[in-house]
Amino acid sequence: MNESEVIRLGQEALRMALVISTPLLGVAVIIGTIVSLVQAVTQVHEQTLTFLPKLLGICAVLAFAGGWMIEQTVSYAERSFDRIPAASRGEP
């Protein structure tokens, strides 16, 4: 396995992490922004108030997209494991 293959595997791993985490982070940011706006309007500045809506939002995303996220992770792992025999023989 040469340097370009290692770099490509690293880039693919980072891309996969970004794709898988985007739905969760997006929902957390959107819910956090909405709760912050409500807090600013009502002048209720309780730090723990954002926890429950974010938790429920993230649970909902996991319920709907969890299967897809696992499928993407397993697919990446299978592709990585399939490359091991070729890497041990020194093939590209």
C-alpha cells in the first residue's frame, strides 16, 4: 500500500464521517437556534432548556436515518476490509 492509497483511505474516512454526522449536527443546530430565539424573545435564559428538545430531535433523526447511517458505515468497513489482502501483497 503506497502513500496515495493511504491518503485516499483517510480522505474517504473523513468524508464518511462528515456525511454520517451531518443530519445529527444539522438538527441540533436548527433546534438550538430556534430555542435560543425563543429564549431571547421571552427573556428566559435557562441553559438546561435546550437539552430536551435537542435530545428529542436527535432521537427522531436516529429513528428515521439510523438504518441509512449504519448501512453507510458497514459499506465503508466492508470496502476497507476488502482492501486488506491486496495491501498485504503490496498491490494497489
